[in-house]
Amino acid sequence: MKYSLTMLEHHFDQLHRAFVNAANHERAAVLFCSRSVTENEVRCLVNRVDIVPPQLIVDSSEEHISLASQAYVSAFSKADLTKSSVIFVHSHPEGHNRFSETDDDAELELFRISSLRAPNGPHGSMIFVGGNAPALIGRIWVEEGSVPLSRIRVLGKRLLCFDHSPTGAPQVPPWADRQILAFGKEVQQLISSLHVGIVGAGGTGSAVCEQLARLGVGVLTVIDEDRFEPSNVNRVYGSTLRDAGEAKVSLAHRNADFIGTGTEIRPIFGSVYDKHTITLLKECDIVFCCTDDHFGRTLLNRLAVWYYIPVIDVAVAIDSEDHVIREIVGRVTLLLPGNACLNCRGRTSFERVHEDQLKRAQPDEYSTRVKEGYIRELAQPDPSVIMFTNGIASRALIEFMHIITGFMGKDRQSSEVIERFHDTDVRTNIVDPRN
């Protein structure tokens, strides 16, 4: 089993302010977390940060800290009440990036009794390493001892990852030398360690999959329940007219293997409407939403908020009448906790969500309501052309690279990009969420 932790940027800032302003003395805090559990990973999701107040610090220096027993009793009591996991954090102002023997001995005894005081574990500890470039390392205590947190994520406008791997950082592949010249070795190592989800393997989804594989992303989970039709060949990467009837995810798998960059493809022939299928996305670091139904988009929006997983929502629409183009608009929207949701932005509607649900759950009732004019027909195919699906997929990959590198600069606040292909206009915006 793998263990990881995700906190939001404001949690990290809260720790940073408390620890950096501590006159070079170690300080402590307590993280209270909910849990996301899958077959392969337990992910602790930070909901609250409590800084240990000075009156509960018995002694502190540049190299150690001792807390009053009340600090631990209070933390476990609160964790029991809220059914939370507890992560005790202390700072290392001098930048020592490892747990000391004193930490080991004290925590072993502490976590032996933690299951009695707060049974909703796992519980663990973390070090906030100070300096100009703060770092985080952590571990979870289990019956057999401690297990390192394999990844600690800090999620805001960017995704920061602090990793622990017993085998070290991933090897840099020689074929990636040109993108290493642009972003550097460490970014390539991060890309090689990421698990990315793609929902929808059609025009935009297959183009996203193609580019992520060529970047060298470590693992791609691709979800789609549709089979390939000859009319898809104008925009689905890796397809041929001979592939009629094949699952689109199988084509994505075949294409990534053919590219040969070592990306592991996990093709899932299914729908995010299915609980088991969408649960697989809880192991991802980032998810691309390339589906065209409102209900699917709404589910992925909830995934982003509830499980602290950034979702990049991708869409393109061609408005054509009598074969004359009136408008071609692509959209890339970043979905995060604290960002405006798709419904806030008017990108989805409760009415369309209900129609999507009805069509899937009660197709006969849906058909009846269409005939009676109560709802509009959803099954009409929309125009789709490869240069536009590919263009907006590339725009989504640009946003992806900014999330993990910040190459557009610290001042960039936009959470949505609108590309108007018909008049070569690109716009960005940020919208406040509605309660």
C-alpha cells in the first residue's frame, strides 16, 4: 500500500508563516485529514491546520522541540471527534531533511497509543524543512513501523510535489533531451512520475493522450465507453478506417505503445457514471476532462473539489450553418477547490445534467419527453475537425505544463482560457465561485 498527502496552498502558507517567523526555533503544528482510499493508495487530504501555541511548547531550539502532553491529547481528542487522521508537523529551520533518532523514539511510543485515542487513522508525522526553498518529508505509522509518504502535494494555482522514492528519482530518457533543454531535468523527472487521468478518448481526448505520451508521463488512465466509428477517423489519433468497432481506449493503448516512450497506459472501457470507474481517478495527480456531457463534467468537478485533484476541462464547439462557419470556440477550464465550478461559469446547467442522467438511466422516458417537446434531443452529432480539437488539446497541455512548472509566471491568475479560432483571439478570465 502506498501513502501520500495533499494539502491546499493556504494550508502550506499557514505552516510557512508560523515556522519561518519562529526566530530559528523549531515549531509544531497538527494537520487534520480526511482520507481517500483506493486499492493501491491511502491519500490523506488536509482539512485543517492547527499551529501548536507557545504555551504548549515545553522547550524549543534550532535542533529540537518538546511539546506538553496536552498538545497530543487535544489533537487526538479532536481527531476522534471529527474522525480524522492526524499528521504532527515540526520544523527544521536549519534544513536537515530527515527524521532524527529522537523523532523516531518519541513517535514510536506516541503512535502506539494513537489507535486507542483516535481509531480513524492512519496517523503520521511530517517535517517542514526551512530555507529559501522549503521542502516537506513525511511518514505514516502502521503496526509494522513507519512507511514514508511517497508524495506530498501542495495544490493551488500550481501543483507542487515533494517525493520520496526508495529507488530515487526516475531516470531521464535520452529521447527527451529537447524538452529538457526547455524545462530542465527535474521537470522531466516529475513528468515521468505523474499519474494522469483522461476521461474521453475521442477528438480532444486522443490528442491529449498523444501529447502526454510524447512528453513521457509515467501513467495514463484513459476512460471511455465508446467504440470507434469510421466517422471518427478525421480526429482520433492512432486510428484507421480498419478499426471500426474497436474500443477507443484500446486504440489509445495501442498508439501509446507504438510511440514507445515508456508511458504506462491503463485503458478503462467504461463510464465515470460508474462508481468503480470514477474511483480509479482518485489515484491520479491530474485529470483531463474530454467528455461532452454535462453530467460527466459535473462528476469530475466534484472529484476536483472533494479529492483535491486538479481537473482540466476541455471543450471545443463549431457553430456552422449551411456549411458556413459562424464561430469556432475552444475552452480550457481549471477546476480546483476554491475555483468557480462549471455551473458557476454557466458551462454546465442543472437542466442539462438532469437530461443526461435521464437519457442514461431511463432511455424510454427520455425518448418520450423528447417526442413531447419537454426536453431537446441530445443525440445529434456536432461538427468536429481535427485542427480545432488538436488546437484546444494543445492549449490544455500548455495549462498542464504551467500547473507543474509555473512557466507563465507568478502573476498569472487565470483559471480559464477561451480560444476563438475564427478570429484568432485568445482570452483568459478568472471568476469568483458562487456559494
